[in-house]
Amino acid sequence: MARALGIISFSENHIWVEGMETYRSIPAFAFLGRYRVVDFPISNMSNSGIDRIQVYVRRKPCSLVEHIGTGRHYNINSKSGYLQMVFADSQEDKDYYNTDIKVYAENLDRMVKASNSHVVIAPGYMVYTQDFDELLKVHEESGADVTLLYHKVDNAKEAYLSCDYLNLNKQKGVESIERNNGTTKNRNIFMDTYVMKKEVFIELVQAAQKVSSMYTMKHIINDKCSGELDIRGVAHKGFFAPIDDLKGYYDANLALLDPKNVKSLFSEDWPIYTRTSDSCPTQYYETANVKSSFISNGCQIEGTVENSVIGRGCVIKPGAVVKNCVVLTDTLIGNDVHIEGQVVDRLAKITRMKEIIADPAKPGYVKRNDTV
């Protein structure tokens, strides 16, 4: 699989996680207390034998750069491989000209010179596991020009509304890529994951530039579905969660409190690598009461935690109740505070407001480094 170049693309302009994305890009979001979202696509590539990986960054790069560092923790061969950060020119949140095609075109020279014969593109804002080596084999055996990964769902009326779906014929050929508008429950949700030969990738980038300066890879491939290229869909199995808004982030974390979902995402032979953080084990005091939750290391738990994800170094004081929440690193929940249905960003301190409750269908958000 070393013949494939891995690309982790940034999210499209219409995707915005209110509050959290003000401070960092989606790939840098904490996930399940100890991971970052970007750990999943990088680990998928590393486990698949892809040791040359480019991570494209459009906005708020500091947190992501700090987390990835040299990339040594992703088990990438340092002699033959690399993990490279590629930055877009503009850091504006709503710069519609700053597309993936634009950044690919700016770096096309190094791709032409690369010895890799194929390109695997995965999104930096979706959580799933996938053996890209197997996907590449399916792609080659089919003889397709481009292979797209999709996930079949039966709740597309109320979920995945920021995603696209694939229209497939009986032979799994892709007839079009459309936006999910919530009119039908059964959809083949496109996972923004592509496999193709390097020459096809270069041709698509150049073709997109000629059509429109706002075109994305998705746009140009949708144009080619009319018959110019043989484009096939391959179904993904297992846990899948797009981080496309605050509720998507909240739901993705809490969904993994279900052991069935954990089993479908994690396995012993498919490790998810991340940057380690050495700290003491979590302390549970006599007053602590924890049910159905993920608690990261370095915490002090004196209150009640139920159906929640708690990040590293959090302090939950006596009498506090944390229910149906996602709490990020180094947060303080004060004495007798009751919070439900919240995403609490890192370094926040909730001490004065004794009750903050939201419906999980529309989770609340407490700002990073805020005192409430």
C-alpha cells in the first residue's frame, strides 16, 4: 500500500461547528476524551500501510499542528514515509474560493514527482475506521477510474443533513452526488473518501480549475458521473459519524457509550494512534457516583457523572451532577452544579450557575476558558 499517497482534506465551507470551531479546526476537536478527530483518518492510513500522508489545513491551525507534531506517534516509517501539514493561503472562515482543488493545484508539482501510483483522499471531519488497502484492492479489481466510499443509513430524514449522498445504479455505479435534503430516510451517505490513480487525480484537478474557480473535487467528480469516467461506490461497514455541527459532535461522542458502537469502531488489530499525555490516574472520591461514562486520566471526581464523556484533567466537585454531557480537558464543575445536555469546552469553570440544562436534541455550549 506504500504506492498510495494519503490526503486528509479539510471540511467544506458549509460545515461549521458553532462555538468550538472558533478556536480550532474540526480535525483538532477532542474526541472521546483522549483522541482528536484527525487521529482516525491518519490511523486508518497508517494501519493500511500508507506512510506518505498530507494533512490539509484551512483555518485555525495551531491546535492541530501542536497535536500532530512530527507524526511519530502515528507509527509512520520515518525513513520512507512522512506526515506533512499543508496550509491553505486564506484563513477566512467563509472564503468560497479557498477550495480543496485550489490547494491541490498549488501542490501539484510535488504530487507529479511523487513515486506513488494512487491517491487516497479521506475527510478530516468524519470518524470511522476503514482498511484502505482492501479498498484499493476493490478499486483495482473493478477497473474503475474513481471509487467512492459510502455508508448506507435509514435515518437520513432527520440526520446527515449537511452531508451528500450517492445515487447508485444496480451495478454500484455512481450516477450523481446530491445534497441530502431530508426527504428520504434511506440514503447512501457519501463519506468524502476517494480512491483513484494519481494521473486521474491530476486530470481532475486541472479540469476543475478550467470549469470554475469555486469547484471542489466533489463538483468535478459529479460532472464526470455522466459517463466520462467509470465511478463506483463501495459500502462502508461499522461505526460512522460526521462532525458537521455541534449536535453531530455531541451525538458522535455519546453514541460511543454504547458498547456495540465501541466494538464496531475499535479493535485490537486496528489501533487508533494519538498523542499521549502522561498524567496520574483519575481519582474517585467516596462521594463519586459514575454511571455509563468515559472518564479520561488525571481527573478528580467527587460528584455524579452519568452518560457523559469527560476529558483529561477535569475536576467535578461534591454535589455536582454531570448528565448527558461532553466535557473537554481541564474543566471545573463546581459544588452542587447541575449540567445536562452540554458541550463544555476546555478550561471552562462552571461554579456560579447552579443549573444549566438543555435538551440533548439541541445541546448547549459553554465557551472555552469561560467562567460561568
